Amino acid sequence: MRIMTRLSVNINKIATLRNARGGRVPDVTRAALDCQRWGAQGITVHPRPDERHIRYSDVRDIRPRLQVEFNMEGNPIGSFLDLVSEVHPDQVTLVPDAHDAITSNAGWDTRRHRTLLRDICTRLRSEGIRSSIFIDPDPDMARAAADCGCDRVELYTEAYARVYDEILTQEEPGLQTPALGAGGRDTPAFERAVAPYVETALAAKESGLGVNAGHDLSLDNLGFFIRNIPFIAEVSIGHALISEALYLGLEETLRRYLAILA
């Protein structure tokens, strides 16, 4: 059954641009409120301890101004969990980031870290916060995530996006970057790229979990992904969306994402 997949805009890249120069330009809070005004159903932030993009002060500033869902991603270290308890987001997505990781690069081993994740999910539930665990496309990790007591998993979609782009450039030699909004290709090669995610999403659903997705999803590859997993509850998109907005403008970029998801 096809459900309406919600778009949560990750605004980390806007903060990265601001921090590169200092000051308040671009204004991260204004960007979050503009995304909300232009139809995004959620805002995602991923504060890291070194505050190289979203700062803890940004989180405190943005949270009370939002009327849409607020999703905080991060490694559940003490300072992150303290901030969660302070601002009370709607959802927390647990990501096993190393402190020096450029970006998220792996999902949780939900069997190995079961005790840790179970304790954190129990804490979040006691505070009325939905929990989501970031996982690789592995059905066993989805089933083990359910044993951790989370509400959802988020599928780490970097591998899908990378393979999708590789296939696209092989089928269309000379194409350096996929055309914005080109949609999906219903061919065996593209179906193989999404197959592990379909299997993992089904395992999560059968275990009673909701399913989110994120990382390197774009205007080009999102439609195919959603058509193959029509019960995705939410996609969190930042890097591609902000990059595409350099050409299209932020409002138009959001309009195109929302059209795909509709």
C-alpha cells in the first residue's frame, strides 16, 4: 500500500556554508522556517560535538519556532542526549558516527550494540520521543533493531545512490551528472540496486517497525526508490537538496521533491 512519504529537510549544509565565513549568513533558522513555509513536513539537524555545521545553539533556537516535525540525528553521547532531553524533538535518529567522520558512513550493528540501543530507546520512549535506528541494507539488522525497542529504522541509502548513479552513467556515456528530476529506470540493473533495501524494509515492517530512509537521495533517484518501497514513512534529505537548490532555488527544489513524494 502506498502511503504519503514525508519530506524532512536536513539543514546541516546551510550551517556548513555559514560556518565557513562566520557570522549569520546564511541564516540557518530562517532557512528552516522557509522550508516549513514551502511545504516540508519536517526539519532534520545532526549536531556533532565539534559543531562544524549545526551548533547546539542552533538547535535551541530552531526548536520552539517549528510547527512541523523536528528530527535530531546523532551519536548518542552524553551531550547529545542531554540536548535531546532539553529541546524534546519529535524524533531522534541514532547514528553511530565517529567523532571525526566527514559524514555518516555506516549503520548500527544492532546485534552487537543491542544493550546500548535498548537503553537509549527506553529512555527516549519514557520522554515521549520517537526513536529511529540508522541501519545498513541488511534484513538481520532490521530484525535486531526491533529487539532494541525502537519505533523505526532509517535505511542508509548511500550504496543505493552510488550504484544508481554508476548504472546511469554506464547507460548514458558522457553524462557526468544525472539530469535533475529524471526519475527512475525500470530495468534489471536499477532493480538490483534497490533490491537489498526492499528486502530490509520488508523485514522491518514485518517486525512492526516504521521505515525511514536517507543519505544521498536526490531528485533523480528518489522516485525509483519510493516506487519500490511504497511504505517509506519519511525521507531525510540534505546534501543533494541544498546542492540542487543552487541551480533551482530552494523553494522550487522543495516543490519538486514534494511532487515526487506525492
